[in-house]
Amino acid sequence: MKIYRDINDFHVENPILTIGSFDGVHLGHFKIINRLKEIAKQNNGESVIFTFYPHPRLVLFPDERNLRLLTTLHEKIRLFERAGIDHLIIFPFTKEFSQLSYSEFVRQVLVEKLKIKTLVVGYDHKFGKNREGSYEMLQGLSQEFNFQLEKLDVLLMDDVNISSTKIRDALQEGNVKRANKYLGYPYTLHGHVVEGQKLGRKIQFPTANIEASDPNKLIPGFGVYAVYVNVGAVKHQGMLNIGIRPTVNHNADHRSIEVHIIGFEGDLYYKEIELEFVARIREEKKFSSIDELRAQLEEDKQVVVQTLADSQQ
């Protein structure tokens, strides 16, 4: 997959393109991506995804501070590459660009610069200044500028339309099983290990304290989770606790992320790791004594090991 951060570098004869923020890159998005690839193959063209960075809301509403992203730019790139996309355009989103009308964007960027032949959009396509870029407006523009236009219907699962909002809601509730079902893959969190209070060592459950690589990344709801922990190329089993930390940190909503890597011995300080969420096994709770906490952790460990084993069947 070729990546472009300057559209002046893009030179493709028959681009079949879709456009969007693609937060989460979920099954609904994959429906669009698969159709994009299908049209490209049928027409001897090349598949192109046009996305924005930073996320438009971070630019337009910098003081809002409540946007929680499902995927970082790095994660999106990896998912698009795995999906077999030919080209990815990462367009720099600025306040100046946001003032461009949708018809001007189509003419100046999609038609004159990228020379699109076909545009594929989702059922809820709304882009441009004041979100005026509807499918109905696109129909007129496609005729004016002579490109093909296709709209895909909503993807339903359990009679629910899949959306980034529904995945966010599920994660905030701690329901990672539902979120993973809608995503089509395990929800992930990348970060690096930072120094903690080292209390876990005293009860034979040392934990690695994680700081997310992106402060806007959505951290799932409070509780204890069964996770896989990827350290380099090695995958480990882990039990993870998400709680509240009284001191300020860089994680979204100042949540603490502590993972005990089962059977692991070694120094992880300042190393990059990846968490793959499988299931929440219980809610967070307080304990009256260290012995009660240790007994609960032993029980949690057995549940986590069984949960991870079941997830592989």
C-alpha cells in the first residue's frame, strides 16, 4: 500500500475512491472497502482511501476535549494495509480547509487533483462545510464532473446498524465482546510501560502500568479484563485492570491501565506494548485487606486463562 501525505504526489490513472474518517475501521467500513476493491478489479483500477488527519473534531473544537478515538492513525494504516488497499491518502485537516464548500472540495481535490473515476460512499455520507456533502448533492456533482457514484446500504448485525458510536458505547460500558463483534477483530491499545507504585510486586502480582500512545484513544470502562499482551513479536496472556488514578496522567479521562502478564519475568519499563481486549471478567471493586485482594487476583487469573483459551476455540 502506498501512502500519500501530499495529494500532489498522487498519480493514478483509474482511482476508485472512498472518503471518510474511518474511526474504528469496523465491519461497516469493511463492507465499503471490499466493494471498493471489487469495483477496482472489475474496472482495471486501483483502490484508494482518502482520510483526514488530525480528526476534524480535534481541529474544529479543540476545547471540547471529549473526543475518544477507536483507532490511532498508526492502527488505521495497519488495518487498511491488511485489507489490501492499494493507496491511502492522509489529508491534513486544517481550519482553512474546513471552510471549503463540499462542491469545491469535490471539484478542486477529487476531480482536478485526484482525477477520480468512481466514488463509493456509505449510507450516512455527510462531509464538508456544515456537513452539506450529502449523497443527493453528490449525485448532481457526479453528473457534472463525469464520475461514477455508488452508495452502500447500512450493515446490520443483530438488527443493529454497525457504527463507530455504537462501538464506543459498548467499550465505555466494558462490553468488549460486543465491540469486537462489530469491529471484526479485537480492540487494541498501544502504549508504553511507565513507572507505577509497584504495589503488585508485594503480593506476587507485578503489573506493568501503561500510558496510551495517543491521549485521545478511548480507554474501556472500569473493570478487570482478559487480554493478550504483545511484547515485540511475542504474545502473552494477561489480566488487566482499568481504574481511576488520582494524579494526572496522559490517558483519556486519567484512567489507570495496569496489566499483569501471566508467567512473564523481565523488565518492561519504557518498552512499547500492545493490548488486545478479549472480555471483561468482572467490575472493579475495593477490598478490605491485602489477603482478600490476593485471593481475588488468584481467582481472576484462573478465569482469565480459561477465557482466553475459550476465545481460541
